[in-house]
Amino acid sequence: MNRDLQLLRRLLRAKDRIDAEPNQPWTVSRLASVSGVSEAHFARCFREAFGIPPHRYLLTRRVERAAALLRDTELPVIEIAMQVGWDSIGTFGRTFRDIMGENPTALRRRLRVHDDALEWVPHCFLSAAHRPHLKMAVSEKRRSTKGARQDA
């Protein structure tokens, strides 16, 4: 039991690093070294502990940060993409759309329309409401929507 708590602390250390700097290139090997375990053991234990693989968790954090910047700043979408850790605007846009269900510009436009109505809502509630739900891989989502379109 004591070993399980130690492992969980190590996993939380890696998760905290992602949360603190989601724009960094957090590979599984780098996160495993932060945790002090092998790559395979880290990936398996992270998924068991937090319900999603480390890479998906990283994507979630990056998209959350990008959505907050889209809402709170006037920065161009390409600059936001680079700030949150993407090297390619195309990959950023595709991943953002797959996770959030709309492209970054559409999200910004929609959030701005409702900006006055949500002024009194605490920021933490807004962040939680806009948090992406990443239980399946982006490629799995793409496959399931393509299959649904072909059936229609």
C-alpha cells in the first residue's frame, strides 16, 4: 500500500509539471524521468490513476489554455497556438476542433457574444464549463464521425 502512495505522488509530480507548463514538449520519456519510473510503467499507471493517457491529458491542458487565451485576449490564433505548445497552426486547429467541437475563431466569436451575460460568473466555473471531455482519442473521434456521416 505504501508503494502505491509513493507511485501516486510521483505521478502527481509529473501531472503538476504538465499543469504548470503545458506549452513544454512533455514526452512520455521526459515525464517518466520526472516520476522516476520506466516509460511503459509510467504510461500504464498514469492512465490507471487519472483515467486518460498522459498525451491526451497534455492535449486537454493545452486546449484549455488556448480557449482561455481566445476568450481573454485579442492575440491572433497563430500566436496562441505557438504559446500553448503547437508548432503547426494546422495541427493546432484540427486538434482544437476535434476536442472542442468548433474551430478557435468560432469559439472566440461565440464567447464574445455571451461575454456580457457571463460577467458575474466566477472564472473557475467558466473554465470548468469549457473544459474539454477527452475520453477517446482524437483519431477515434474522427473515425466515429466519418462513419456517422457515411451512414446518413
